[in-house]
Amino acid sequence: DCPPSPAPRTSPRANDCSAKTFRVYNHNVNGLRDETKLEYIPRIMKKKNIDAYLIQETHLSGDFEKFIIDNYYFIHHGPETQPTNGAKGGVAIILSPELHAQWQSSGKAKKIIRGGFLSGETTRILSVSMKFESHSENNGNKKYHNLCLTTIYFPHSGYKEKDLESFNNDVSIFLSNILSQKNTTHIIGADTNSSIGSRTSFPENEFSPNDDDENPDPVLNLLGPFGNPRKSKTAEAVLNLMREFQLRAASSFFDNNNKY
């Protein structure tokens, strides 16, 4: 059972959206059945000042929330049961104590949105939303801005084509729902089980993404120049979702010294 939540406490660091820079990590953990592994993540979050940790493949069952070490908050979405032999799926989001307090104090903007059973009869999508005060107007009225954190676990290429297409359709519907929220910043962490390439993967478009062209591929503005240039066979489905919803692959805009 989840212990009772403490009274919300909003610190300047957590509540000042205009000055806040969020640090969010994304990680396929390949199982969290080992409690020591679950305790390790909050320690890393505390050490590196990470606000939210987006997780795929927990291999845990059930939908639940609970406090873990140092008052970090674990929100989970998993199948009702896991197979006797092996394990599959499960997604989660861990919030820092500050971000959890902000989520708790968000009123109607406080949301958990769980995707249904998808490919492989497991759970693959989870979103958490909250509200921040962005600024106050001269008349004293407060303005607010929302933050939506989403974790997605894509099926691998070994699934049947119809299952992959069904998953992509379900993801498209889910994204249409959460991205329709107004005045909201979205951060999506995903294990796409594919390599989507980089801007350099499109040699046929040897021009700046801002150059004038009748039909420029919008992905040129959504992919950066860094990362693995190889595109796997499942890449196009992910790229089509990026095109459809104007989703930027943020990590491809930063040089990580070819460590991919």
C-alpha cells in the first residue's frame, strides 16, 4: 500500500516555472524486481539533481504509486500479472520530492494517464501532468503553465507487422489526447527499439532545414546532426509520429562524443 502523502510543500525551486530548468532522464532499466536496483535510482537522481526519471521495462505487475527511498515518488503502470517464466513490459515515472509536491498541489491539473494493453499484451505508455505558476499579472491574477511527462516502450521489430501497426495507431491516438492539452510543455522519454538516424541520414536533403523548398521534409527540423546515423527498419514508423506531432528528438541536438 502507498503511505499517506505529506502535506504539499511548494518550494521556489519547484514552483517557479519561468526560472525552472528541468532535468529529466529516460532509461530502459530491464527490470526493477530487485529492490536494491529501485533504491539506486533515487540516489542517482539526488546526486545529479534529476527532477523526473522516465522508465521502461520495469517487469513489475499492477498499477500503483508509492514512496521509495528519500521521499522519491514511484508511479507505475503494469499488467495485472507477469508470466511465470520471464517478464515483460511495465512503465514508470519517478518524481523528486519537489516535483512530487508540485504534482500533489496541482489541483485539477494533477493527472495520471495510463495507456491500455498494447503489443505483447503488456503496458507500454504512462503520462503524468502537473501545474506550475508561470507569472503574476499586474492585476494580481496568476498565470499557470502545465508540464506533462510521458514514458513509452515501443515493441521490437520481432513482433508481427500487424502488431507493430496497431501499436503505432494506439500511440498516435494517445499522443493526440495528451498533446491537445493547452498551455502545456511535453517531455516524452521512450525506448523506441529502433535507430531513427540523425539529420545526416538524409543525404537527399543536402540543404539547411530552414532553406526554402516546396516540400521540405519536416523531420529535418526535428532531428539534430548528432547521434547514430543508421536507420533501422522500424525507424520510419517513429519518424512518422515525429512528423505527425512535431516531436523533436532532443538528444540528437547535443554532441555526446559518438557514445550511442
